[in-house]
Amino acid sequence: VSAEDFAAKSEVSNKKQREKSSVESLEQLLYYLQTKPNYLANLIENLRENRTEVMTEVVSPIFGFLSDNREQFLLVRLLCELMGRNIAQLRLIEDFQSNYFMQATAETVKLSTFDNILSDPCQSIIEELTNFIDEESRVKTFHLDPMELYKSLYGRPVESAEKALQDTAVSDILSSSISFLAKWSERFMNAIFESFKLPKSCVYMTSYLETAL
């Protein structure tokens, strides 16, 4: 074997080794992105634009386009992580519906196979949703932040949440707001679970969302 042939074979061998190392590194990266939801959650949470595109064009491929149950479950964990972070920041009920991440999440679910999560039986909650919108329109005041509520009522800040809750008006509105959420959470859950058997991924997210709210 000539020196040139040996060098050529060595170069081919080294190239294959580098390619193998690159593939292994990529597999490790994908594994951590899939199994550690906080990494992707941090990235998505800090994006200000095009979240829907990121969710559908970047996140979905990372999870193998939800081709099997494992990828679906891992994506559900990521969505729950993001929903929990966003819900923790909400102060007004209307913010939940208009929240940009929630819209991006809905788009991701809609464009994915997601074990038939959007099958026809989901139509069973339309009537309850109509009732919810009707009642929501008649709610005079809804608030979950006692300090902000106190400020909106009296036009001045208050020292602490405990101090705000000592005010009867604040306490009453806060209690009615919590009761409103609890009542409709239960009604939606009953409407869904009594009508049909949800896919496991949807059950997981729905249960998480109910607890977070």
C-alpha cells in the first residue's frame, strides 16, 4: 500500500468518524431538547415574534412530527411547561384568550396529528362555550390580583395583597372571580368527559390546565 493510498484511507476513516460524532452529538441534543422541557420553554418564552412558526416549523420536527406516542407525550410536557409559565403571569380572564402563546399552542395542536385530538366529539363543548361567553359578558368585574384590583377601585396603590384583601369590595370581587373560574372549569370538564373519551394527550393537558387555573 502506497503512502498516498494509506493517507486517502485514513482521511475517509477520519471523515466517517467525524460524521458519526456529529450524528451522535445531534442525537444527544435532540434527546435533551425532548426530555428536558425547560430548555425549549426558555427559548420559546423569550421569543417576541413568530412563535406560531417556531412551534409548527421547529418544535414539531424536533418531536418527530408527533409520529408516535412517545413524541406526543414529550411535546405535551413541553406545552404544559409553557402553559404553566404563561398562566402564572395572567391577571385578567380576557388575557387567557388573547395570550399570544396560547394562540400558538392552539395552532400547533390544530396542525398536528396529535392522536386525533381534534376529532368531531370535541363539538360537544360548543354549547357550554356559548353559555360561558354569554355569562362572561354579564360579569361586571373580574380580577385575580388584589393589589391591582384595589388600585383600580380606589385610584391609589396599596401596601400589600394582605392589606388589599382586608377591603370588603376587593375580597368580594376576588372571591366571585375565583368562584366563576372554578364553576366554569368544572362545567367544561363535565361537558368534555361525559360526552366522549378524550385521547390521553388531551386528558393530560386538560387536567394540567384545570389545576393551573
